[in-house]
Amino acid sequence: MPDDMQDGDDDVREAILLKLGGEDDDAEAVVGWLNYCQHMTHIKLDKGSGAPVRDGEVICVNHGALFAADSGECTYGPCEGAFLNELDVRVADGGVYLDDEDFEYVGEGPVESDDDDLSSSSNVIL
């Protein structure tokens, strides 16, 4: 979400993207989820430094809920059995694009550094 849209715009939602599979996989699979926990939906999974991922599960650092990266299902914690809200995305020409009719792309989130490296830290592997 762009910095100029963060304050007071309740219609803007953030997303997190996760690359699935290992380096040996032929096809790159990317999933997109709305950036909030299902236990308390005002809690962000990625607070700006990347959503922590361990053993294929996204971790909500506020209360320890675990979400399967490939399905979004909460496998442990106070919202066990709930699912993250999926966003349709597609991979094409080396980029990831929003492909969901329910949402409109409004801009990239902040880049954490000033150098030319545009890689994301949203997959922090623990």
C-alpha cells in the first residue's frame, strides 16, 4: 500500500505474496493473501519487515497463529480452521500481477532500501 494512502483510507487493503516450492521446482507458484490475521483482523501478518515463514507456514507474531502458505488455513492458534483471504495473482514475464476482479491495484508498498535491489523481504525464513 502506498505511503500516501495509509492514513484514513479504509478501502485500501494490503497484500502479502508468498513464493511456494523450492529452488528445484520447474514452475514458480505464487500465492497472495490479504495482510491480516483471521483471529483479530486489525493485526497485520507483515508489519513492514516481511511476514515470517517457518516450515511452510506464515506466523502471526502477535499470538502465534500458523497459516499454511499454500492454502491459507490456520493450522494452529486461536483461529484454527479459519482461512486467510486469498487474492488471485498470476506470474508472467518475471513479475507477479493482481488478477482479482474484487480488488484494484493502486501501487507498490514501500521499498525498504534505496539501492537497486527490489527483492522482497516478505518471505523471512526462520
